[in-house]
Amino acid sequence: MNTPGLRLLGAALVALLGIWAGLKAYSVRRAHEIPAVAVPAGVASAPNRSDGAASEAAVPHPLVPARLPDFSLRDLTGKSISISAWSGKSLVVNFWATWCAPCRREIPLLKTISAEWAGRDLKVVGIAVDYPDKVKDFAGRFKIDYPVLIGDQDALDVAAKFGMASPAFPFTVFTDRRGEVVALFLGELHRPQVDFILSEVQDLNQDRIQLPEARRAIAEGLQALAEKQAG
Amino acid sequence: MQRTQATLLSLFLLLGAAGTAHAKPWWMRGIESNETDFLPPDVAFRVAARIDGSALKVRWVIADGYYLYKQKFEVKAESPDLLVSAPQLPAGVVKTDPYLGTQEIYTQQVEAVVPYTRIDAGAHPIQIKVTYQGCAEAGLCYPPITKVLFPNAQPALVAPNVPPYPWESIAITAGAFAFLLAGLVLRKGRKLDVPA
């Protein structure tokens, strides 16, 4: 190899070494940011995972599934209900807890959506990760009229099936009538966001667009709404 | 030669992009999920404890846009020979939510003073278990978090506004420096190629 060629190779090696060192330093730092003594949560007001709920690195994170996973949880009367009971309908699956203020705030909106879509091909289903007594009391006081399923560790296992192995609340999963997961919205829902997502779900249900296109449109639309809200 | 340099440049840019992709919170990586930028709980709420005379001081540093509930704080003894009193907390900010009622919250940072006594004069290291719970103003709440801390082994956090990932900047700077160095080596090579 000639001299310029050797210099080029040397320069490339130096640059690669520098980038490797930087990334290595970053990854080591990230690993040290998670305290080694993290222990399971669970002594306060809500049930929690038993494998270190707060640790970002300790829990591997599956991706949001392509399709609605199969699961069963108990309803307000204690009866076991499978999510497949609403097979063939689009679903708005809302994960919440009674101790969570934004979860409480979005309940009236979910009731409104449920009422507006009554008798059509969409169902709102609440999944409360909480104690049954608290959920029953809350559901009675707030007159929740859509199906509510309840669980503690079993509900957390369901959340994990949606890629939320270490969940924060609320989060809401939207599916189309085929059971394909169209969007997972983390945080408190507001009317413009719900309307936008459901319009894409409707387009999907009527075969006007394909799933990847709908997902992309939702991601971009939500980003635009967030920017509008911030600006 | 130019083609080789262009290829190398593309490689560096690709490596750089791969490095920054990890900076996103884990729940924001898929197109199926919204892009709202919520922090992982351990970044939103950083906690450390230290021994200060006859009291333990536990400090939480809270990211901008996040808060902790006063009534959710708990500090318990974890060492067998340790007795702790109830944490003494300053007055919080009163937050009224029509759906949750009135609560006291903390933003930015808060320090709990926890008086303690030891039964057998230090046979075991001081170890406490702290529980806390908080939310993001943007509408997300984290389940209660419980951690075991060794107050004499961890320095207290002092900077309220530490960037979440300072080493990311160092990684980028190191890459840029290496790239500059590589450029200088190449430039030197060119000079040598110029006929006198």
C-alpha cells in the first residue's frame, strides 16, 4: 500500500477508535446510572411488579406488538372476561389506576367516546391496574359505563404484553377491527388526539389505507398536535 | 481517493446516528407509540442519601415538568440495628386537581431529614428503604418507586439541573475530536504529496 493509503487507513483507525471510546464511555455511564440496589416497588397504594419496576435497564422491553395479544382479566363483578369477547371490533384499551390524576381526568372523555360509538364497530375497554375495591368504588362514583377489567400482577403482565413492562399510567392502545395494534398512546388523552387516531382507525377499517401508512400518519399527526399545543 | 473518503464519512455519520438512537426513552422507539418525551422514572426523580450527624438526609432532584407527592414519601430502616423516625419534610406546593383533590407536591428538589439511632453501634452498614411517587405535568404518573440506599456510600446530589445524560455529550465530543485528528493526518499527507 502507498504512503497516502497508509495515512488514510491510520486516520480512519484513529477516528473509529475515538468514536468507539466515546460510545463505550456513554454506555458505561448509562449502566452506572441505574442503582444496583433497586428493589421492587409495592408498599404504597398500588400493586407493582416484583422484578424492579422502576429500573430502566433491568427490564428488557419488548416492542409494541403488531396484533392485540390474547388475555383474560376479571371484570367489576369478578367474572373472567377474555379480550376476544370484542373480537371483530376496533378497541380503545385504556390502562389506568385510581391513584393517578391524569387517569381520572381522562375518564369523562373515554365515556364520551364510548357513548358516541355505541352500536358501531368500536369498543372502549378500561384495564385498571389497582385494587378491586378501589376500582369498584371509583367506577360507581364516576358512573363508568364501558367495560372495566381489573388486575394487579396479572394486569401488569397484560401491560407487558403491550411492550410496557415497566408501565407508567395512563396509556391507551388503539386497534383496528382485525386486531392490529395501530397506536399506543402514552399519557393523558385529549379530544384532538383521540379524534385523529380514530379517524385513521376508521380509514383502516374501511380499507382506505394500509397499516404502516396509518401508523406513520398517527405518529406524524400526534407530533404536529404536540407542537401546536406547545407553540 | 475521494470515493474512499466519502465512504468513510458515511460510516462515521452512520455510527453517530447509531449512538444517538439510544438516547430516546425506551417507550418512544416504535412508530406505534406517540413521540411525547417522557423521562424514565429514575431520570425524572433522582434520589441520594447521606449521613449528617444524628440525622440522615435524603434528597430528591426532580426534573423540570415533574413532581413528587408529599404524602407518598416513606423512609424505613433496612439495617437490623437501625431505628428511624418519620421523615421531616418541608411544606410543599398545594396542587388542586378536580379529579384527585388537593395534594402537596414538590418540584425541582426536596430533602427529607430522618433522625436515626443505632442499637449496636455500627455492626451493620446503615441501609434505608425509601418510597416515593410522582407524575409528569404533561399527564403521566409513575407507580410508587422503592429503593434501598446506603447513605454513607453515596454523595448527595447537589445540582438541580444536571442534564440527563452528560456522557452523551462527551461521547459526541470524543467522536468529533477523533474525526478532526483524522482530518489533520490526511491533510498532512496531502502536503507531502505536493511536488516541490
